[in-house]
Amino acid sequence: MPASAIYQLKVTLKDSKPPIWRRILVPDSVSLYQLHNILQIVMGWGNYHLHQFLIGGEYYGNPEDDEMGETENEKRFRLNQFVTGKGFKFLYEYDFGDSWEHVIQIEAVLPVEKGKRYPVCVEGKRACPPEDVGGIWGYKDFLEAISNPKHPEHDEMLEWCDGDFDPEHFDLEAVNAALQHPRRAREEDQVFEEPDLSPDEEILAKIENWINSLDDKQMWQIEALAIRRDMITFLNYIKEKRPIGTPSTGNLSLKAVREICGQFVNPPVLDETIGGKAHKLRSEVDVWPLFHLHILANTGELVTGRQARTWKITPTGEAFLNAHPHLQLGFMLHTWWHYEDWRIAFPFMVLTEEQQPSFKRTVLKHLLKLPVDEPVSYEQFADQVIQESHLTWPTNEQDASKIIKYSAITCMVIYPLTDFGVLEYKFREGTDKGHNLQPLAAIRLTALGKGLLEAIS
């Protein structure tokens, strides 16, 4: 429903001293459910707990969370059905345990500005408290503990918040970027129903046809795939441990990295000595098998979390854990192929964001041309993809440029598809198998991979 006016809201966390507040502009036609999602973003909450609005003595929220049947469905009501004008106030409560009450006041009713995107946050002060800190009074105790090195809980609280928390921090630009994120738009259209793993009906039909064509050997191959089993390990850890993302990047702590990787099918080496020099684990980013799974799970909305916030499994993540192995694999490959940025596997400027869709189409076209279960020249395949997709590397040295482009194809295409069971590869004789800059000798499209590529295309 198009907006006839814009409401300027001031949202203040009740009893916060000094006050934690945000000023936002929202369409008057926004639903209460949409407003809930907006408030989560602008305040900085993680949307992990229950919530409700209290307007005119009536409660609005998710009626399935109310066993007493006293809550109206927030999706059926728009803000302009309640607001009487400037000065109108109501309450939004988040996390019934910590009871974070937000006082929302209509500061102004403004005309819609043509060409301007809503909602937008125009101002705010101070950081959102950490989730599960114990409400406003627990937050006060938390701040006292982290600011006083002599406090008996100082070390414990610092570790709990990953060593850093600035109560005065507020990033207006980051908030508005999050408000424009397409995931929020998808969330606004959700209804109270069981999550569905299928990307869309057409893809689901293709995956089901692929599943029906699998023989016993292929079913066993899917169940045995390390990437699928490791994803289950990762999601179960997130579900049980609820780790907190690091303040700067949102990555997992080193403790969590070690605990998860220790349960992988093929645990990666985290610390090693090369040439007499010890190389210690520094970040989750250094551990590709885990980092890739984390990115994949986040892109596929199996988990939710970010900087200094708890990582948590989503309803879609729960559905993934309960799905059959073949659907799990289909969902993972579909997510990786259509939504993940492949450049995370090779973060050098051989491929721009604008080139990526056509690059993926080119890769798929040439993969589907490969004979099944027959080795083909890797260089021939790579040369075709490089030439057609116009991969570039800024150097006049042709040999060096070729090696870099081969490495890009290997890291962005061959290695991930091998993890998914789509391809197999063979190194050249005498090649350093741990060196990504060495070209492969041959690749082979598996029967399993052929059907899976056709299903997700």
C-alpha cells in the first residue's frame, strides 16, 4: 500500500541513562510487523527473542507466541490505523526475559519526498546493549564491570563481549545500509508458517527430478560428502553454543574455530611450522573450509549474526538440519551458485562484481558440455572460460597473467565444485599440491554433478 505521509519517530530505550535512542522516518502505511523488523535494525538487536507492541491497551505481535490468545496479529495492522497525530506514543517490548521496553513517539507527520527511500534513520545516540545482558539493570552492571579492571567480573565480562564494547558507538551509515539490505525486504513478506528450503517451485521441481534419478551409489556419495556433513556440524555448533561474533568483523572467535574444525570430517591444520617459523591461527578467514561454510550458511539464511552479536541458527537452518541429504546438497549448491560472491575464494581483481553473473553463466555452459566421467584437459576448459568471460589481470607479462587466471578458475570454480561432488581433478605430476598457482592436469564431471548442475541451472 503506497504511503500518504511519512512519520518521524523517536525511539528511546526506556530507563537508559544516558538515553539510547534513534530517530527514523517510516511510511505511514508500514505494518507493525515491518516496523518490528525496522526497529531491530536501527536499534541493533539480533531478532533472537519474542516481541510485542502495546498500543492503546492492546497487544500486537505473533499470535502463535501467545498461549493466552490475547495478542493480535501484527501483520494485519498498519501504523496509520493507530496514530492520531504528532505526539502519539506507544510501546515496543523486545525479549520478555530482559524486557527491553522502547518508547516510540510520533515527532512529526511529513509529506512523502519523491525519489527518497524509506525507511531511513536520520539520527541516533549510543550503542545497543548486548543481547542477553540482563535488561537495563544488567546492562548497567555490565558497563561497570568492563570499565573497571578491579571489578571481580571484569575479565569474565570482557571475554563475554569478545574483549571490546563501546557504549557510545553508533554507526548511522551502517544502520541505513542494513535498512536497504534485500534480506530485510524478504523478511517483511514472510508469514507465520514453517520455513521452506526450496529456492522456488521451478528449482524444487528440478531437484526432485534429479533426486528421483539417483542410484544407490550416488545417494551414498551425497551422504558421505564432507561439505554436507561439515555444514551439519557447523549448524549444530551454532545451535548449541550460540557463539558471539567478533566486534570488528563478526567472525567466530578462535576458540569457536578450533572447536568446530576439530569435529570436521577432515579437520584442517590450524597451526603449523614452515621453515622453522611457527604460524598460529589468527582468524576464521584463515581457515577456508570453515569460513566458506559460514559464508554459505549466512548467504542461505541458515544462521544469523554479526559484529559483537550472538550467532544463532534460523528456522530455515532448523529445516536444513531436518531435511534429507540430497535436498541439503541441492540447497547448498543452489545458494553457492546463485547468491554467493565467488570472489571470496580468490579476492584479487580478476573479476568485477558486474562481470560475475555472466562469468557464472559461462562456467555453467562449459561445464554442461563436458562428457560425464571422462577426464578432459583443465587448461582447455580454463582457456575457454577465460576467453569468453574476459577475465583480466593488470600485467604485461603474459605467462604471469595466465597463471593468475588459471589460479582464479581453480579457486573459484574447480575446488568448490569438487567439494560439492560435481567435479574431480588431477594435479600434474610433480606439482606442489598445496600451491594454488600450479595449474591442474585434468578435470572430470561426475554423473552426480551433471544432474545436480542441471537441477540448479
